[in-house]
Amino acid sequence: MPDELADRLRGSGYRLTPQRQLILRAVEDLGHATVDEVLAQVRTQASAVNASTVYRTLEVLEELGLVRHTHLSDRAPTYHSANEPEHFHLVCRNCQRVRSVEPDVATALVATLRDDHGFAVDLGHLAIFGHCVHCDSADLEMESP
């Protein structure tokens, strides 16, 4: 990946820096991570990196198609590597568990939105909120007499 990263950066007028390499590696290692989580991971190897560097670098990496972001809460965006297979997210509002779901699960919805509404869905940015089966069953048990 360092060669691909270097090529993409140079092709867009950027330099390959150790901080950019560390930040991309942190996103890849963490799976789904907020800026604060990426910063904490990077600081284990380079304590001089600050939050603004992480924010700017993630913007550049997303512009280059190396990372993607979605909103898995009402807070900061969560980043993941663009090397992961395309997926969308199911987020439990109760336990905050996040599940990645393959795009073929949404085939009918994507087709309907395209055909009936002329809309192309960006599944990688999609997060669907609700309650997981475990939390739903726990809620049902609490409501039972």
C-alpha cells in the first residue's frame, strides 16, 4: 500500500509523509474509527501528531479514494479503508453495535430508488439505525409481566 499511497499522493500534488502513512495504517488497522481513535492510535507511534493533522490527512485520503466516511452516530464521522469491500452499516441505538452489511442485501431498495426516483445510492455512506435482535429481545423481556 505505501507505493499506491505514494503514487496517488504525488499524482495529486501531495507528498508522502510519515504522518500520512501512519494515519492510513491506523484507519486500516482500526476498521471503523473516529478521528479521536485514529489520533490515539497514531500517537502510540508518533506523539507529535495533532488532531488538525489527522483531520486534514483524512480529508486528503478521502479525496484520493483511499478512505471513506460515514456517520455512525450523531457525533464525529467514522472512517474506514476504501480497500474494504463495499458495505453499509446497521447501528443499534441501544448497545451501539455496528454491523457491516454486504450491498446485495439492499439490491431491491437500490433498484427501486434508481428506477422510481432516478437516484443512485452511495451505500458506503449509508448507516441504518434501529435495534439489534439482542436489544429488541431484552426490551421485550423487560416489558413482559
